[in-house]
Amino acid sequence: MRTVQAVCAERAVRLRQGRCPLHGAIMLPNSGWHYPITEAPYFEVACPSEVCSVRAKAYSQRGPWQLLPQWEYLLHDAITGPLRR
């Protein structure tokens, strides 16, 4: 049985590669560019799986990627939580 730390580490690697932390699919653009005052410009990406609603910020087409706040727990907790759209 894998440890919580191992599961979370695998998810972090997937995210660093621009893939869904849960499914491993390449996350696809979900919005145009956002230009907030307090952070770097980004666009939103989403898992293409119909059963997953994981979203992240992409600061360029090659990353880095950062999970949206409601999904950050995936990198710290092995529980999958709510995945449906």
C-alpha cells in the first residue's frame, strides 16, 4: 500500500508536467488570459476527463502550473474528494 506522502508526491510530479494530478491527462486551456494586479498573468487549465473538475492556473504553455485553491488539498491529502463537475 502506498503512503499518503507517495501519492501526494506522484500528484505533484504530474502537476509539474502540466497533467491532472489525479488522472495524468494533459490539462487543457479552459479560459483566456487573466491579468491580475497582484500576480503574474495566467490562464486556467482543466482536466479533460468528464468525471473530473480539477482546475489550475498556467503561467505559460510550458508552466509552471498551480492548482486553484479548492484543489490544493490534492497535493497534501491522499483523499480524492469531490471530482464531479
